[in-house]
Amino acid sequence: MTITPVPRVAVIVVAAGSGTRLGAGPKAFVGLDEHTILRHALARVFEAAPAQVVIVAPSGLEGSALTDAIEAAGERRDLVTVVTGGDSRQASVAAGIRALWADVDHVLVHDAARCLTPPEVFDRVIAALELGHAGAVPVLPVIDTIKRVEGDLIVGVVDRSELAAAQTPQGFRRDILETAYRAATAEFTDDAALVSDAGHTVLAVAGDARAFKVTTPADLERARGLVAAAPVAHVPSFGSPGPVAPRVGIGTDVHAVGGEGTLWLAGLEWPGEPALSGHSDGDAVAHAIVDALLAAGGLGDIGTHFGTDRPEFAGAHADAFLARTRALLAEAGLRIGNVSVQVQARRPRFAARRAEAEAALSRALGGAPVSVSATTTDGLGFTGRGDGVAAFAVALVLPV
């Protein structure tokens, strides 16, 4: 019988959320594939450095949480503890703290909803604590332009260089975390805020784009796509899928003439040509490429990530769509091999600007080669009449 050494680190996995905004719940027990969100979260916890793992579960689901934990833990199953959560996240973390073993010096608090957080993020937080820091939080830089608003009016811009998006796990010295929780008189949005309120300085370490929080149905679909594209290979019951093979996807898009302004197509503006209608700029070429890349990566389709419920993409051009698609593939451990796209339209005439269009599209995809061809339909159909534009794309993606 193998006896696991008693660790000096503990990870409290908070899995007691209701899942109200997700529209299903309890959230941690919703499935991504054949496994739950919690099971995926724990798989990555157990890939990190050995630690006591305390799962805080909703009342009545402690047994389900224990089953997920034992399956994910493998030979580390003796490190698992399950406790019942409270009426708030803060109360649930406090329940987890009360279950810590006496030998634990460092405590990481992790939201099960951040179920795809890579194990190296845990290791970075632990390393910061071992260097003597009171606390450490993984963060990502804010890349969007942030506006200050009053009602429906934009009244200013926030300097995003001073901002970062906090993730979990958030780690702390045990004595500091316990004292801060005993002294807390208000509810805080995360543990770092609570510890900072108690007078301690918290270090920022590098986060990871895959550590996003599953909160809405769109988040859930994103997580399912990433799991389908890059399943975890080190969890015992997942099996050994082996290396990811090259993958091919196809995409199509159609937009009718009738938008406002000038035409945008293949990442270029075409002065004097009638615009295409659409939620964004109607760039059928860019949208077909997006669909092909997402299909190749098993990440859903353009409606999943850029639908009309995403106001930030209203009026957006090709570079915004393609850069975001490239980022989604990178999060799934994939890179773009090449893309080929064909345009069917009466106008505009592509011959003179084909190289320019290929360069613009390639630049938006981080340098991946893009080839563009154009044809007419000899006057047949809506494209032949000049009523709209159709585009068809094929994309190849490869493991990083």
C-alpha cells in the first residue's frame, strides 16, 4: 500500500454555487462531456503539486462530489476531504478552512467553475507562497478598452494599463487567511479582497486564458468546445487519447447587399461598392474563415462566439473576428496551419486586390497563410444577380 506524504499545501475547491446565471445547477455538477464541471476542475487540481483537496459541495450532493473527487484523484484519493457549503461563497470557504489538516501552511482557494485552469497556474501560486509572500493571485491583463458610463452615456475611459482580471486559485499563508476570515465583517467578491482588507499585500502572478469562469450558457459552450478539442490525457478514466492529429474544418457565409456605408470584404474596405448587411460589417469572407477554423478546432460556430447577443462585435471588422478566433484556438492548444477561401460574387473585382486581401487576412491570423480565390456564377442565383456575396472556406489546424 502506498502512503502519500502529508502535504503542507491545501486546495479548497468551492463547488457550492447555484448556477442561476447558467440556467442549470448546481453549477459544478453540470456536464461538460461525460464528466461534470467539478470533475474537470479536480482533474487539473490533482495534476498540480500534491495537496490536501477540500471540496465544498452543496447540501445533499456531498456523495456526488466525493465520487468525482475519488475518480479524479487516482492514487491521491487519501488527500480528499468533502464538506458542506454555506449560504454564501464566503461561508463556503470558511467551511473549507475548518476542514484543513494541522500540517497545512499554505491554502489555495479555487472556484470549481474555473474548471479548465491548467495545473501550472496552481504551481505558480504555490511557488509565490513558498517565497514568503502573504498571498498570490493569478491575473490576466485587460485587453478591451474600458469605458466609464453613467446610464446610457459614455463619460470617460479607464486606463487599462492599471487593470487586471483576477482568476483562481488564489493562495495565502494559512494563518493570514484564517485570521482575515475571523475578522471579516462584510462580504467580499473574492478572497484576495478579504485578505487585502485585513492589511496584507497580495502578489500578482501570471494567469491563463483557459482559467475563465463558466457563468453563462455561452461560457459553458466554450468550455465544452475546448474539452472536445483537447481532452485531459492524465485523468485515469479518460484514457490515453494520444497526440491530437491535424484537423480540417469547412465554413460558409452569405450576406445580402443593403448595409450602410461602404463595403468591407476579405478584411479590406472597398470604396464605391455597396455595403453588405449584417450584425457586424457583413464580411462574408472573414466570417467563413471563422466558421472553418472553429469547426476544425471543434469549438462550435460563429454564432456561438460572435452572435447578435455580443454587442462588442456590432460593426466589427475582420481583424477583430479573426484575432479572437485565433485566441480561442490557442486556448485549445491548437494553431492555424493554413486557410483557403473562395468568394462568389458579381462585385467587387478581386483580381487587383487579391494579394492585399490575403496579406490582411494572414496578418489578422498571426501570419498563417491565407489564399483567396474569386469567381462568378455566370449570372445565376443571388450572387449572379448581384444581390449578395457568398464565401466558402477550408481551414487546417494543428496541435501546438
